[in-house]
Amino acid sequence: MRQCLRFPRPHPIVLIWAAALFFTTIGNIALWKTLWGLIDLNSLHSVLFLASLPVVLFCLFNLMLTPLLALPFLRRPLLILLVVISAACSYFMLHYNVLIDRSMVQNVFETNQAELNAYLSLPLLLTLLALGVLPAAGLALVPTASGAGSIRSLLVWPASALASLLVLLAIGFTFYKDYSSLLRNNRHIRDQVLPLNVVRHTHGYLKGLYSTRQQPLRPIGMDARRIPGPRPKLVIMVVGETARSQNFQLNGYPRATNPQLSRKEDVISFNDVSSCGTATAISVPCMFSQMTRSQYDDVRAATEENVLDILQRTGISVLWRNNNNGGCKGVCERVPTEDMPALKVAGQCVNADGTCYDEVLLHQLGTRIDALNGDALVVLHQLGSHGPTYFERYPAQSRAFSPTCDSNQIQHCSNEALINTYDNTLVHTDRMLGKTIDLLQGYSDQRDVALIYVSDHGESLGERGMYLHGTPYFIAPREQTQVPMVMWFSPEFSRNAGLDLACLRDNALHRAHSHDNVFHSLLGLFGVNSTVYQRDLDVFAGCRASASPAVATSPARQRRLMPVAARNVARYCAARAKSRPAHTAATWASLHSCGLVRGLSG
């Protein structure tokens, strides 16, 4: 009787078919939302094309998953893992309209507990249960045969794969133009197909990580030489996080998001600055590397020195202070570094996840500056406006706008509340930058001091249904790629460096800039000469007193650009040359070649 009720166990291929069916349907809801909006059902042909899509997806998944049959002890755990990971990805794709690309995979591998806590919510847990745990449990509980029996059983594998391949060829032949047009005009679709996108980009990330570890560090700028100024320089560079240009009051935003900087004299805001990427993992290494955005390669960035290495090698004191829970992405590995959250400064690190307000970056900074000799660069890496828990990025005194969105479920907040909360993060950044300038002014009698602020990338706040950041650059909206860049120089700094601030302000207003400028501008600002330096990417080059005739177009303008001390030396040498031409010819030629007296020789 027991033998009569015993049912034969299905072939293991059934697991593959079940997983393929899952990924073709509810496992890819975000993909189907996109496809439904892209295909216009205006004819029988378009209806048949849409009907072919699930068949194509099923066959693709079947081909991809069939090799798992060769792993009898791992196939079930691997399928379960893919289902659960895909469920988590589905949540972020559906709720925040993000894509799973290489940078997103890198963010997952490099995240920490604080960042994970920012995303934990009941909807996330429910999505994991419905789209992950329950389907995975079904795959785990379905009994299957060993699959190692007869030749007929072994032939099921290639037969299933061959059938899928033939169906794909038939559909491809019938609808070739439709699929070609769909994929060519909507390249982002490939980053929506779960779990293909996860597998492909995880493989790419791990391959790049392995390649990085196999390569030695490649030095650059070994010929770098620095020309010291009359006084030591102190530059504080603040690397912002998730600040977008369009919400900066200094760039024409109608709300008071920069009340402190707006009251400071000589603050220059660049209103057209493009980021290198839409995620910290790309933008931060890129802005400090010699590569431009079009050249950027993450493996090269990780195995090649950056501008901090060059500056430090020329004798400049470099200090990196970090308050970003994603770290410096390898940029600060070879310079002195301080992790501010680890200090647990009272009143600053009050969030349950251990994150701190950005003012913690100024904690005892004066003491650290006093210990730096000669020219110095201090980099302050903010947590800035990182979401989705924007409300945790600022204290009560920076809450300038209300009502606010005090939740990580930002897609459920009103647009007004979400914008208010995000703008409050910028008010706090403004407050921190204002205090930084005040700190620098306290050193102006000892050093030439300056501030540079630039954000790593922007943020989407519901525009076109998109939230957060990390969208592939080729389809990323301006909200994610346009970032604020602000500079301030003490009068002594601009005078001794020969900077024409009026010229710089005009360029900031009318010219486009990008992260490509950071590397070369830092070298130029500290007077570092090297073969890796590109003058055309130095934002200060065209506004120096020793600018080329293309910039200083008239003797009168050159006189205005020239520092007072240099003009006095030039006039003195000119007078000496008239009375003692034989003795001062060499001095005159030297000064003229340095650009100190260009335009005065007549």
C-alpha cells in the first residue's frame, strides 16, 4: 500500500524550470513595469512582440541556470541565494527606481552596519518575505531525484538547453528589428534583469578586485617639484556627500540653504560642475586621480597614486579626516587619516547607528593644524546629505524648513517634506563650512589660507520617480550629476598666489567645470610642477598674474593681475636696467621669463 502511494520524484531540471519561471514573472516586477511603458501596443505585431518577451526571458534563464545541474550539492543553495538576493534588489528597484549596475554592487560589498541600518524597514522585510523567503522555501522543500541515473535522465539537460536555444533563435529571427531597437535605445534594461545583472556585475567587481590585488602600486608624478610661496599655505578641502547643485542658494536656489556662506566675503560658487560618477565609490577616487571621467577605470585608480601622494611627496603635510561611513574608497590609504565616528564625540555622534554630524570634522582641528609644518592640505570627508535617512544628518538648530520627512521611507513622504528635509542637510553643511572659514581666518596672520568645497555626486528626490543616486551615468538625471563647488581665499592667499578673484568668479559663473579639474587645480594651487600636470584643467591657471597673453590680453590688465610686490620689483629692475643695462640685463630677462614684468617692458 505504501509503495502504491509513493510518487516518483521529479528530475532536478524541474528546479531550474521553477526558478526560471519565478524570474520570468514575479521575480522581475520592476523589469515588467519598464517594458510595459516602453512598448506601444498599436498593432498585432506589437502585441505578439510583447507576448514573446516572457518566452525569451524564460529561455534565457533556463540557459543560464542549467549549468547548476552539474553541482548536485550546490545547485539548490545557489538557486535559493539568487532568489533572496533578487528579492532585496527588487525592493530597491521598485521603491527607489534604482538600477543594479557595477557601482551599486560595489556599494553593497563596501557598505557597513550604519548604512545597512538606514535602509531597514517593515516594507523591506515584507518584500524579502514575499519575493524571497517564500519562493526560496518552495525550492528548498521540493524533493527531486538524484539525477545521476540513466542515460535518458542525463540527456534531459542538453535537450532542455537546446530547446531553449532553438526557441530563442526562432523568436530572434521573427522579431529581430524589435529586439534590436528595444535594447539599443534602452541600454539600462540590462541592469534591470534579475538575477542576470547581479551575477554579471558581481563577477565584474570581484574580477576587478582580484586584478587590483595582483598589481603593485604605480607611482606617478615622480618629477614633481614645488615652488614655495612667501608664506606657508593651509588649504582645507571639504569633500561633500550627495549635495546637488540646484539646491544651493549660492547657485540661484530661492531658499536660504546657504545663509552662512552668503554672508561671507570673497566666496566663489561654481554653478556648472559635473561629477565623475553618481556614487561615492566612483566619484571620490576619480576626482583625486589624474584620469578624467571618460578615462576612469576603477582598477587603475586603485593601483595608481593620486594627487595626495604627489603633494605629500613634495613636502606638503596632508591630513584626511573622515566622517563618511563609506570611507575614502582607497584615496587616503597612504596619508595620515583620522576616523571621526570612532572618537564618539559627545553631542556630535548621537545617532543610534553611530554616525555623526559633520561638525565633528572640526573637533580639535586647530590642534591638528598646529602640528602641521609648512604647506598643508586638510581633507574633510563629509557624511553630508546621504539618504535615505536625511533627517539624521543635521541637529535641531539646522532645522530651517518644516514639515520634514523623518523616515527612511522617503518615497511615501510628501514632496514638500522630502525637499525640506534634504534642504536642512544643506543648511547644516553651510553651517559647517562657515565655521571652517572662521577657523581658517584665525590662521591668516600666520599662513595663506583657503577653502575648497566640492560634492561627490548629487541626488534624486522623486523627480521622474527616481530617488537616491547611483544611476548609470549615461542615463543619470542632472540632479545626480550636477554638484556644488565653492571656494574661499584669504586676501593674503590670493595676493601671494597671484589669483585674480574677479576673473575666477567670472569663470565660475560662465564656464563649465567638473571633477576632472580637481587633480590639476590642487597641483597648481600649491605651485607643484610635474609632467602629469595639465594647465588647461587647472581652474586657477587662467586667472593667475602670470597668465598667458591669451588671458591677460592687455598691459593694463596684466598690471592689475600682477601682485603689488611683483610690480614693485619689476619697476625697480626696470629703473636699474636704464641706468645700468649691462649689470641688470640678466635679472631683467629672468623676471621677464617668469612673467613678473610682462606687459611693463614697454
